[in-house]
Amino acid sequence: MSSHVSAAPRGTAEVTSAIREAIFSGVFVAGQRLVEADLCEQFNASRGAVRSALLELAGDGLVERIAHRGARVRSVTLDEAIEIYEVRMVLEALCAAKAAERIDASGELELREIGERMSVAVDVGDVMGYRELNQRLHALVRELSGQGTASSVLERLRAQSVRQQFQLATMPGRPQVSLPEHLAIIDAICARDPEAADQAMRVHLSSVMDAMRELGRPS
């Protein structure tokens, strides 16, 4: 018996969020068909709410709709993912520079704490914990920057390359490479040095793109 029988049906915003999270976490994988009837049952939602959610996610580039065949999780090629990261590099470098200009004592404490926790995660081999902290760090830099427009664009771009991000996170030795890059970003922002913060973010995302190219090479 379903546990959702007595629960009120979810609205469009809730369903959109739930499907987005399922894509981010790898529950729904690239190329997977998204059948409306199944999604209605899985997320306790009306057909209209599911359809609206899929349209919104298609607009975000996470889902693609195919004539007469419904919807599926959009696959992003390596070339597309590199292009996305090239755009992200410019915007994230801007956010890092702005964060360095605007940061206060509480923001500095928060950044330093994330850096310390990332170091611990690498020491103990907590790959998924490190991945989560990585995402928190980038989100905090965007928040500290006060750049709302750049942040909203970056959120959409990040969503489109979620599969490559997951593959990178589980790539052997990758956290050991990216940790000093992340710490350099934190140091530059906390030093209130916009140019150094911009450069540190560019170095990090260039390294990410190199790793993605390495992953994409035929074995």
C-alpha cells in the first residue's frame, strides 16, 4: 500500500524540485525516459503538475522533449560540457572577484570552515563528503559576490553538466588535485584580493576542464 495515499498531491514547484534533485543525484540518468504516469505515481502529483515540471526542466536544459515520445533526461556531450565550463569560468571568476571585494568577517569564517572540512574529507577519503563541500564552497562564493544575475545563470549551467561533475568527483585522485586549488580561492577571497581570486578560480576551472578531457579520452 502506498504511503502517499493520504498525502496531498504535490504542486508544480515541489515536483520540479524533486525531479531536478533526482537528476542531480544520479537517480535519473542521462538518456532515461521520464514517463509522466510513472512520475505522477512516484512523486504523488497530478499529470498537469508533472507536465509543467518537465517543461520547466526542459527550459533549464536538464530534460529534452521528443515529439510523440515524451521526455527524457538530456545527455550532454563532452564538447558541450567543456563549453559550459568555459562560460562558467568567466562567471565564477567574476563572482570570486566580487566576493573578495564584499566579504566580511562572518563570510571569511564560513569560507575557512569549508576549507578545513574539505581538507579533512580528503585526509579520510570521504569522496562524497568532499563533493558536497565543493558544491557548498562554489555556492557560498556566488552568495558572497552579490551577483544575482551571474548566480542564476551559473545554477542553470551547473545543472546541465551534473553528470560530468559526478564522474569527476569519483575520479581517483581528483580531490587531492582540486583541494589546493579550492584553498587558493579561499585564501585570495579572504585576503580581499579580487585579482588573485579571479585568477585562482580560473586556474581551478581550467584544471577541471583538463580532467574532463582526460575522462573523455577512449581507454
